[in-house]
Amino acid sequence: MAILQNVRRQLFGKKGTRESFVSLLPGLSFILVLAGLAWLFVLPMKDQSRRTYISENALLPGQAHTYFSGSEEHIVRAFKEEVRLLKEAPDEKRANTVRQWLSDIGYKSATHNWTISHYDDIKAGVNVYGVLHAPRGDTTESMILCAPWLNRDGELNESGVAIAMALARYFTRWSIWSKDIIVLIPSDTSFGLSKWVEDYHYTSMPVSSGSIQGGIVLDFPGEGGRFENLEIFYSGLNGQLPNLDLINTVVVICGHMGIKVIVHDIDASDDGYENRAITLVTGIAHQALSGLYRPGAGNEAFSGWRIDSVTLAAKTSSNGYGPYDQMLYGRLVEASMRSINNLLEHFHQSFFFYLLLSPNRFVSIATYLPTAMLIGASFTIKGIYYWMSSSSTKTSKMFDEAISAFWLFITIVSCSIGLFSLSAWIPSSMLASEVFIVSAVTPILPITFRLLISAKPASYINKLQSYVLIFVGLFLTTLSTLNFSLSLMLGLIFAPLAHFLTPSLTAPPKSSIECLERLFTKFISWIVVVATCPWLDIYLYYLMVVKGTEFPGQLSLRTLRIFIANTSQNEFCEFLSGIMWSWRALGVWSFVPVLFVVWLPLWLVSCVVVSVRSPQISTNLRQNGKDRNDG
Amino acid sequence: MDLKTWAVFVASAVLKLSLNFLFPSLHSILGQHVEVTTSMTSFKQLKEGLHLYEIGISPYDGGVYHQAPIFLLLFKFLGKCGSTSPNSPIINVFYVFADIITAYFLCAISKSPSLAKTNQLADWVIASIYLFNPLVVATNIARSTAVLSNAAMIGSIAYACYNWNILSVMFLALASHANIYSVYLLPPFLVLWTSTTGASTASVIKYLTLYIAMSTGLASIGYFMTGSLQYLTATYGSLLFFKDLAPNMGLWWYFFMEMFDFFRPLFTYIFQLYSLIYVLPITFRLHNYPLMAITCIVGMTTISKSYPEVGDLGVYISLLSLFRFIFPNVRYALLAALVILHSLVLAPSFYHLWIYLGSGNANFFYAITLVYTIGMTIIITDTLRATLLIEFQGTEDPSKAVIQI
């Protein structure tokens, strides 16, 4: 023990164990953020990732011979001609025609009218679907073949729908199906499709089947019928991913057929560190923001219902030529459907939590989770630090302070939730006005806080910070198990608020250097607070990512003004209402509620921290003197 | 009872009623959460049992209803007065009232002759620690019948503190009729009766006889209602032998899910023995502090019982709030609070991953129940240590006499 005591004295000097422990916490917390960030860059290294493998033996991908070729091509061409004729047709007519096709082929078919509305903002459409009851099944299980009429870019999914119809016809001639086949032609990839999935599970549909085990979404626009490579879309809503076995199955089949597969639009033929890192980061961005403001690829709609699905998007080159033709694409779908058909139980064998580095490399949860967990834990530790460093020996005073800081925290959270309910409640057309008012109010918030809230001692401010940091830490750790990517992104955005924020200090500066230092920390605090303002960040995201505006190379007021004003109010309003719709209709809870319930309170508390006055120095000195006398 | 306490009572009633009014589906959402209710306390199953009873079928047929027969009588009566739909006015008022009664009992305990000697929190603080505890509010809104058995338990403690031993015995019999684990409180109650009143052996035997008679009487209600003793296996049997294998916040379900069937009897005995084994040592060690012994046993039972729910933790924390004099000696409050907080937030999210999304599995949820248990263990050991420290200081320094509570 004596040795240990010696070591302790060497390390911490004469401070007590508690003080020395507490003094370690901020450093530890900051190191955790750095470690989390560093770990992210370790992930794409070759030794950290694994090659994918088929885990479920029943799948047997690419083992069965595929026969969708030869004269079937005439059928595809004929359907393509028919689809083209319906291009301009109204929804109802289009749906009834497609429904007739399905009936003629021998499917039980039905149309599904859907409407979602919020005041005068009405979205509606008609989906068509048909069910082929499995010759060897008992209609308890089914798999889905989905070809949205319009694809994710709003283009007519011409070849996709035609191939789906031809395959639907071709499938009726096989007696091997042990699961029902649902052929679904939704009107679009987002609201229409997700409404169909919702109604399939919640209401009794005229034509129905069993639980859906897996799904393939076909996305093949254009009339040429040739494609350059195949992109797999797999990110679901709220961070959900399909089982890795489904992606592996498609990748293996593509390997057999010699089709080039890409994920996240990144060419994987060069399997270098840089390529893997870019794929990883793009994948994280896709997972965090999927379904948010633009239509997804189609597979999103099935996530959250225990339906594993991927979108197979055939990418055509600009001149319409490519090495592969539509029949190969059809055979790919046929082989994938046969693999799903082979399943004896629901997809479960392989990973549900993974990050892809290339179509056949992945990082599993055990390897990547530390990134988000370390960053999440850093907030909790910093919160514990603020709590422990602000607890004084005077318990009653501390208790009162803790309670009143808690009330302020609760008030701030309730206000944020109130703003959230308001935003969800008002018509879409008023969103832009609300955002305008809120952004106009935001700059005067610090002044308001300074005037409204009476001077607070540092211990009070520390209590407030500790509540919000523990809250954020708790939230981020929980979120990292549900939506890793979003947790990581938010953690990185929030991290400066936990580490670079300095409240007003009570004691007067002792020297001019200290004075300068304080000015500097104050400056940093303000920069951090401005940079993490939710509205500003969303607007910048909109400008730079959605609109693709270049950030001005040389900074001047004029270039900045042009940069900021590079949008019309209508476009921005559209973007905002898209985000609200994703919460309202698609149930993407992982952005809008999170923004209002976590980000906004954290930011408001930070605003309070930097703007609240410190108590008058004179009274403070007297207080200190009294404390010393007491001691 | 001062004005502030009454204000807390009214505020809690307003909170619960407005939550139920504003979010009419909240009770069914919470009622489906395995953390909040179990098959031993679920209101939904109570209603099914009640329906079977009212149409003349034994409610214990079919293995749906596992709760005490007295609840059937009670809710049949409530149904006569209004309706038994979980959001009907009568049920709302009844549950709000049950919680306020419990809070009133807690305040009464803190004012009791033995505890009043020590420095106590204000009544309104004690009442709000119970009434505004999110765990208690959730249990109440989910209409768990644990609300009622907890009220009976706290009531029996309160009456024992005021020497109203007959009433105390009756309430204890009611509590153990609804939740058999309340029997564990009998040894510390014996200490409480003898220490506060100095009751003679004869009167203690009288109380015990009354307890047994009362329990038998309550148990025979079931016989007269259903005409057979089958209900014994459906209620106590499934609680003791863990018949209804479903996930909950406890340690049992995962073991019994993984276990081969022929091991079940052995491990049932071991698990039940584990929950029982703490009772006598705690009672003997804390014979100077029978109330603390009761609190510790309530805490230990929360960990080791077969169907625990988070409301039990709420009751345990409220009981702890009565011992203000140990607070300065409590060391790991922040740690325990953080562990419990994290486990309570992660538990529903892991359950969601496992049951609804299918991307997680049972291990996720079980891991979190273990963390929850660790958090509970930290609180129990910490408060136990703090109490023993007080006792030690009392014997070291004659000026600080042992506080007898």
C-alpha cells in the first residue's frame, strides 16, 4: 500500500484521491473523443475488416441454373412497349392496366389507393400488386418482387417494370416456389411504397399473403436495356439494415454472372485504403440520413417490418450502352428470388449490424461500435466531471443549486419539445415562416438570456452543463445501438460543445496574459456555439449538399451573400417539408425528434452557459473570504 | 400534513389524470412493456380473468390469469360502480387514490415516533419522491396491480410504526396475498413489533396466528369463488415455479429459457432459496434498525424475485428517502443513478431491437437486465454500508447514541 501511496503522490501531488480523480476526467473525456475519431480511420484497414461470407447455408446463391433468357426477351420487349404507352396515362388507368396484366398472367391482383394528407398538402397515388400462391407452400410466407413505377430520381422505371412483369409471368411456370411471390408495382419509392407495406400489415387487404421474408426492388430506368454496373442500395430507415446474407447472396450471384457490383456509387475495383474509407464514410452518411428529404431507393420502405430487402439499381452509362443486357439483370433477380425461396427460416444467421467497405468487405459491430460508444461516453464523463467539480461541502446550498439548475434544464427541454410539436402541427406551407422567425429570434437569444437570467455562480452553470451532457451521453449511447451512424455524426457535431465551452469566470484576471487568454477562450466558445446552431447547420447542409453550391473560395461579404442567397424560398420550404414528411409519413424518428429533443436543448444550454453573467466580483470576493474564514 | 403536501398530492393526481386524458393509448403502450408490467400484475390479463369470471368460467383455466382472486372481487365491484376499461373515470380515480394513499403512508412512517427522532425530509419531498418518480408513474398508468399490493405493504409498515399491530398484520396479509414475496417482511416485522411496543411473546404469537388466519381466510376466498384449489397453482404456483416464461427485468427468465427441462426444479429451488436467504441475516444484523431491514429486504427481493418490474425499484427508492441520516455516508449515489438510468433507457431500446426489429436478440435485453441488477446492488450495498457506519459511530462515540429505528 505504501508503494501505491507513493505512486499516487508522485502522480497527483498533495491533492486528495477525489480531487485527483476529478481533475483527470476532462482530459480523459477529450481523449475518448479523439480515440473514437481515430478508431474510425482504423476501421478501413485491411486487418480490421473481414471478407463477407454466406452464413446461411440454405441460401445456396447461384447454385441453380437460371432459364430467364431466349424467347423471354420478346416478352420483356413487349412489356416495355406497353409500359412506354402508359407513361403519360393517369394513375388510375395505369394501375388498372397493370392489374389486368397481372390477372392475365394468373396472379390474384388488386390495386391499392393511398392518400396521406396534412392540411392542404395531400399526397396520393395508386399501387398495384398481385400474389402468386406457392405451389409448394401454405401461404404463410412470401417474398416480394417490387418494381416502383417511378424510381428514386423520379424517372420512369421502364425496364424495371417490364422485367418484373416478364419475370412474374415466367415464375408461374415453375413449381419450385415454397413461398408466395408478391409482385408489387408501387407508384413511387417513398410514400406509396411505405404506405403499402404499412397497410399490408395493419389492414386487411383484398388480396393478401403470409409474412414477407425478403424482397428485391428493381430499379432499371431507360429504354436501352443495357447497363454498365449494378449498384446495391441497402440502408433502411432509422439505421436499419437488411441481413448481410441478402447482400452477400446478390454479390455472389453477380460474381457468378460476371456483373460488376458497386455500393454507394464507389468503384470497388481498386481495393485500396482510400477507397474503403470513402465507402465507409459515404455508407455512414447514407445510413444516418436515409429517407430524410428525398425519395429512397425503395428498400427503405421494408425496413422496420422485419423484411430484409435490397434495391438492385442498374446504372446505365450516358450513351445508353453497357456490357450487360436486361436479360442478365432478369437472371440475377431470378437467382436471388430462388435463394430467398430456399430459406428455411427468416434471415437471421448473418450480421444485422455492419458497415460495408466494398461489396465484399465489411466491419462488424464489435469492431466499429467503440467509435460511437467512446464519443458517447466522453459526454457522460464530462458531465460527471462538471457534477463532481461543482459539488461543494455545503450540502444544502448545493442541493438548492442542483434543483434550480434542474428546473432550468427541464424548462429548456420542454420548450424544445413544444417547438417540435408546433413544427409537426403547422401546415407545410408555414414551415418556412416558422424557420424564418426562429432564425430571426436565435441571434438575440444570448442577449435575452443575459438579461433574463440573473447572475449565476460557476457551480450552478456546471450543474446545468452536467445535466445536459449526461442527457446527451445517455442518448448517444442508446442511439448508437439503434442507428450507429447518426449517433457518430451527432457525437462529432456535439463534441466541441462539451469541450470548448468556457462560462464567464468569477475572479478578475490577474495579468494581461490571462486577460488575453480569457478573450481567446470566450472567442472560441462563441465560434463553437455559432457553428453548432441547428438551423445554421441545416441551412448549410441544404446549400452545400442538397443544392451542391460551392463554398466561396475567397471570403468576402459579397461572395458570402451570393452563397447564402443561392436558393429560393419555395425550394427551401420544399426541403423542410420533405424532412417533416419523413417523420410524419415514413416514421423517420431519427432526425426531426432527435433534432428538437436533443440537439436543441444542448445548444440552448450552451447558449445560456456562454451568455449568463457571473456574479459581481466584489460580492464573490467577500464570499471567498468568508469561506476561507470558515475553513 | 401541511398544505405543501396536499398540493403535491393534488399535483400528482392532475399529472396522472392529464397524462391519461391527453394520451389515451398511453396505458396500453406502457402495459405492453415488459419492464413495467409482468404477467403477475398485468391489467390486460386481469381484465381477461375478470371476463372469464363474470361469464361463469374459472378464470384460472387456460393459464392466462395469474393474479390473486381478491383482485377479481375488487374489480368486479369497481366494474359495478362504473366500468373496468383502463381509462374509465372510476379506474383512473381508484389508481390515483391508491398512489396518494401510499404516499400518505410514507409520510406517516417518516413522522412515526421512532423515525421522527432523526432528521427527516419534509413531508412534501417524501411524497413527491414517490408520486413523481417516473417509474411509479409509469407503473400506475400501466394499471399494474403492483400499485395495490405495494400500497398494502407500505400501509402495513406504517401501522406497525404506530403500534397499530392488528391493522398492520391485516395489511401484511393482504400484501402477501397479492404478492407472496411480502412474506419475507415477516421476520423484520416481528422485530418491529417487539422493539417498538415491547410486545410480549404471547402477543407476538397472537399476531402470527392472526396473520396465518387472515392469510388462510384470503386464500379460501379463491376456493369459494372458483370451487377448486386450482387457483393455487395458477397464482402462487406460477410465481414460485416460474411457470410463465416471459422476459422481464429480473434474473430468472434467461436462465430458465436456456435450461434443459430436467434441471428446472433444481434451479427453481435454488433461485427461490437465493431470494429467501438474505431475509434472516439482514434481520439479525439490522435488528437495531428494523425499518432499514425491511427496506433492504424489499430491495433484495426486487433483484431476486421471479417477476420483478421497475415499479418495485420506485417503491424501494421511496422507502430509502425516509432515511435521511444515512445520506451523508452514501458514496456511490451518482454511479448508481447513472447505471440505473442507462439500463432503464437501454432496456426498452434493446427489447425493441430484439422483438420488433428482429436485428437484436435475447442476449441484448438480458445484458441490460444484468446492468440494472448491478445498479440495484450498488444502491443496496451502499445504503447498507452507510447504515452500519452510523451504528459503528454510535458505539464508538457515546455522545452519538445508537439511533433506534
